[in-house]
Amino acid sequence: MKQEELVGDVDLLYLFEDEKTNGYSEEEYTEMLEAIEAAHIPQIGRPFEAVFVAEDEHHFLLDSKFKDYIRVPKTSEERNFFRHVKINNIIDVVVTSISDKREYIINGSVAIIYKGEAHKMLENMEYNSYVDVRVEKLTPAGYTCMIELNGCELEAFLPQVLAGVNRIPDAEKESLVGQKLEMCVETYSKDKGTWIVSRRKYLELLIPEFIEQLNSDTLYKGTVTDTKTYGVFIEFNECLTGMIYKTALLPEYRDNFRNIKAGDEMEFYVKEVNHKNQIVLIQQSTLWDEIKVGQVFEGTVSDHKHFGTLVALDDDNTKGLIRSNKESDDVIETEVGEKVKVKISKIDYNMRRIYLELV
């Protein structure tokens, strides 16, 4: 195949990538590519070095020694890369289209090069790495976003279940819109051409560091995320979640426990972080904060069960269990409300259980 034939066949030159699959052998394809490069002919999809020589109202004009300038449209994305480029600077540009119907025009893009690099950076990103993401719009399923990387903006989507360490209350969902937040990259959706990002994964990376900084003397403020019969779950410091047992709540909360709901704000102290990194919070000290094995109490019988007798140890109704056995048979004879003298025999802090024996 002669170089003159290649030069004259304009459509073939611009579509040579497709032609590789349309009957050309590998040898012919290589020969064609070498001829094109030797002739310095513009090829769609390939980068070229060019000199920034001028600009008009709608384009940046680049000279790559073709028979016309490469025209880069003045979109906001392309302008971003020309902010620091001066006349006569050399810059890489990709040819995006060529038209010779009315006049010979070569169009190009600088941003596409950096976008390609940004996609590769995301593909090779390590698990504990993160990127800046601008939240654009709230949808029923989550948020449309833009990843800001390598001077580019790449489309992304943040599912609602990945928007925080806990479910975000409906009243607060809109507050994320317009914010620029750090997020981890989950995967790439080829069908939609969108990266899936996770704010939750990023926040979870911070948990160990934030736990290290907790102080039992500091008064914290957080937001209720859920309630159970035994206590309240609270999110605080953006990435941490702790639990206040009902008995450790202040009287005004304990007396109105049923009215506590997700989104309510509370102040509290950190009591402890257990071996599972579960954070126990308190508003006021309770028997649980001082109780020790061997202590003796005068308690009140509150109920008899088949497995033993429950005894209330304080006014907050903190209960311990005298397990059923031969030595404790006589406690079954006591009536509910009767006072009994008991000693702490065992404490299960993880299960919040106290075991007693009669004194």
C-alpha cells in the first residue's frame, strides 16, 4: 500500500481504527499506521503535540503542523486546562473530529487526555484512598455527583445507603446538596458511564483515629439515629455511633423515652469503648459505673421467673438475677416488693447482666 494512496483516501485515514476490523491484516494495518505517522496526518482519537498559537471567540487554536489549526472549543471544561497555558506553549491535544465537507476543520480536546488519566487513577485507586466529590442533586435513590480529579470532573452517583455511617433522616438529606466531601470509590457502572462513590466507607476509615481522640471529660453533642427498649443510638463526630442505656439518660429524657426520635439532638459523655470498639455513652452516672464483684446491696424482689429471681438494686430499677438452685430455693418464698440482702457474684458487662447471691 503506497503512502500516496493513504494520503488521498481521507475517509480511510480518519477511520483507520475501524478498518482494522474490516478486512485489513495486521501487517497492512501496521504499514498504514506507519505511513500515517510519517506523513503527519491528523487521526481521530490520537494525541499530538501542538503549539498554542491563538484563540478566537469560540476556540483555542493549536498548531500541530497540519494544514489547519486544531480547534478546541471554549467549554468550561477546556477553559480549565488553558488557564495556565500561554501563547507559544506546547500542549498535548487529541483530535476529536475532522470535517472537509464545506471547509477543512480539525476539532480537538485537551480535557479528554486528563479525563482518561483520571479514569485510570480511579481504576487503580487503593482501598483506603479517597477523592473530592461535589454533591449535585438529590434523587429518590441517592445523589448525582461530580468527582473532581486531575483537573477534571467525572460523573458519579452516591446511593443513599452509602451517604453516611447511619441512615440520614429525611429532613437532613437535602443538606448534602452543594457540599464538597471526601468519598471512596466503590465501582464503575459501564452502562451509565458513572462512578459509584461511598461517603460511608470514607467515614469508616476515620473511626479508629476518632476513637483514639475520645475523652471521658468532654461534653459531646450528637444526633439520635435509632431507639430500642433498652437505650438510644447516637451519631456524633460525623463518623462515630454510640449508645446510651435508658438508665443512663437524664430524667427528662428517661421520663419521656417514647418521644425520643431520630434526628433529635442530645448532649452526653463517653463512658467507655469496649473490646469490640462499641462506644458506651452516658448523661449521668448509674450503678453500672461503680458496681463491683463482692459488693453487698439491700435490694427489692421485683419478679420470680423459672430461671431465678430478679432483684432491683437501686431506684433506677437496675436488676440482678439470683439463679435458681438448691441454695437459693428459699428466695422463692419471698414476695415481690420484699427487701433482701444480696452480694454481686458476677458481672457480664457486654450483656449488661448482674448475677447475685443471697447474703
